[in-house]
Amino acid sequence: MALIKRTELPAYIKELGQSEGGQKKQIFLFFGERFLCREAADSLQQAILAADNAQGTVNSVDGDNEDAAKTLGQLLNFSILPGTQIFRVTDSRLFHSKNVGSAIWSRIEQAKSSGKETSCRRQLHSFIGLGGLDDDEQLADLSGQQWKAVFGFSKPAGNLAWADELLAGSAPSKKKATATDLASRYTEAFKKGVPPNNVLILSAESVDKRKQFFKFIKEEGVAVDCSVDAGASAAAQKGQKAVLQEMVLKALSGLQKKIQPQALNALFERVGFHPVAVVMEAEKLALYVGDRDTITVEDLEEMVGRTREDALFELTDAFGKRQGARALILLHRLQDNGMHALQILATMRNYLRKLLIFRSLQMQPEPVYRAGMNAGQFQKEYLPALKKREEWVDMLKGHPYALFMSFSKAQDFSCTVLKEWLELLLQAEFRLKGSPLASDLVLEELFLTMLAAKRQ
């Protein structure tokens, strides 16, 4: 059974996936973080072609626009071209099921909030393909019951017309067979045997590991786990930092550049866990320093800004920990980087509203919330009981540990204080919209007033 971590891949591909009998593996799957999947698949592809004396051919396929049945037909054909024929499918939908529906929708919302229209549209195509819908079907028109039946989770709140508009902006695709049916056909084809020179390389951000096709690849091929824990725990943060460091040093090595340790840490702090963005910023810095060998903190301050999402998270984190000086510094940085004061207020309103909802849930007689419960008790006992009540379902989505941390933070505040702070936010919004006061003064007064108040 070949299920390996991305870090184990370099040692594994030295043998080019050879089994004891000398038979080449003909099917590979890379799943997890998209950029890491691409990098890992690149290294495998290069190794296969190198072993074939560069005589092979790579047939690249975009999974979002793929006709999987057609790809399978090509895979079963003998080629007149010499060497190995690699069929490489990115963003494959063969592993989609209702089990990954909520994860795909979370990425859609994240791409939307970050203004990444192309990524958002790509994920939307994958999402509707999961439910077997046509591109011209309206998500906004689906009832809550229909949504849950098709996608396996409750319909998100709000008007989803924006999703239909994005889908309408791209060419409609014909309705295809479901992923389960296609995956079964692929499994049967590989069991019967495909031409010996044909190799299939698949990549996918989300996979349902319960699917027979996934299990088949583990047994007969190679599945490479490129996922990275996206939680906020110390272990998750350590793993994310290790991945980013590997990416940056690899990118700079190719450009014969080095970076100061302080600058490297500052780069991670500025950009957050976004491998593509980190590599692009590293390459930009390498070009900026010109003939100099080493990138300094000064270079970083000059060239790299903070991403909107991570900078706002830092602000709410500092506020929640009552770190007044840090909160004010971050407040100024956000405005210096062009973020409007009303955007900052909107972030704080969502943050306080979430704390208020969680605090009100904690005060309910059933299920009983116990201050000081550990993450295991929260995940196994309290959270399932809370979800059964079917209240604030949308607020209880996401990683259980992230919810545990939010509930732990909410227990430090009273509902009275949180409601008072929301009133202060509203007053600050009126000042920003209707008074001549500078926005930085309005925000500073707001934060200092809230931070001076007692939590309970």
C-alpha cells in the first residue's frame, strides 16, 4: 500500500515507483494544498521522463474543463509516439463526493472574500460538478432541502446570486456522468490493464478517502499527501512555517540569493500561509536586491505588504488578547496599506458578533458548556450535541479545533459587554460617514475605549 507524505516523495521517486516485480506504477494521485501538489507532481514527472531518456510526452489536462471519459479513452489507446505517455490531470473531480462539499464551499467563500475571481469560478465549477448539476442551473434558486440533498450540507445564508453571476460569465458545460460512475470506470480499466507506456498523474485539493478509486490507487499506485494542517494550533503553525521555509529557500537557491533569518520570519508574518504568494514575493525580493547576495529586513519592508486576510486576523487576535499596543500598531499598518476604515469596522463587527453568538450558546442549559474543557471533550461531546439543536448551523462549520479556540475566547466575555461594543462600533461607523474627524482618530478612540472596558 503506497500512501506517502510529500516529504517522502524524493526518496520514493528514485526508484520511479518500481515494485518488487519490476513493474512500473501507472497511476499517481497528489492531494492537498494546490501549489504543493503541483510542485510534487512536477518532480515526479521529471523523474519519469529522465528515466525514459526524455523520450516521453506529457498530455496536460485541466480537470475543471475535462471530459473524464475522453481522457480515459485516450489512456486506453496505444500511442505511436515513442517513450512514456503521461496524462496529467490537475484539479481532478474523480474524488469528489458530498463528503467534501463543505470544504469546497469554504474555499469558494475564501476566494470570494479575497477578490480572487478566477479561483472562485474554478472552485464553483468543481462544486456544481460535485452535485451533478449543469453550469446554467441557479444555485440561488435551490431550496435548503434541495441544497442539502445535492451537496451534503446546509445551504449557506444570504443571497447566492453572486455565484450564479460568476458561473454565467464562463462557457456552460454539458452535464457529465457523476464522479462516482467515472471513478468506477477508471478503476475497472486499470484492473484490466492499460497500455504499459501510459501513466496517469492526478491532482486534487479535496478527496473523499472512502471512495473505492482512492483505495485502489493506494493499493496499485501511489497516493501522495500534500495537505498541510490549516489550524491555529502550535503544531499546525510549525508545520505551515516549515513548508513556507522550504518553498522560499528553494526559490531563492535557484536565483543564487540568501535571506536573513529575521527577514524570513517577517516574510512569513506578512504573507501568511499562502505558498504561491510567498514564492512570488521571494522572487520579487531576489530581483529587487540586484547584485546583492542577501535579502535584508529593509528590503522586505520596502517591497512586501501584508495580505488583507492575515493582517485582519492579526488585528482581531491582538484585540482578543487585550494587547493594546500591538492592536494600535496593526491598525495603523492596515490603513497605511490602503485598507478603508469601514472594512476594518466590518471585520470587528463580524468578530464580535461571532463571540456574542458563541457566548449565548454557552449560556444555554443544554448542552452544558464547561469552562476549562479540553479540545477532545469539546469535539467529541459538546460540539455534536450543539449541532443537534440545529441553531446557528452556519456558525458551527469549520475545523473543530478552530471552533474550540473561538469558544474558549468567547467565555472570557459577557453578552452585555459584547453588545455594548457592537453599539460603539455603530457609533464609530456614523462618525466615519458623517463627521469631519480623521478616520485614524475615530478608530483609535474606538479600540482604546473597548480595550479599557472589563470583559465580564
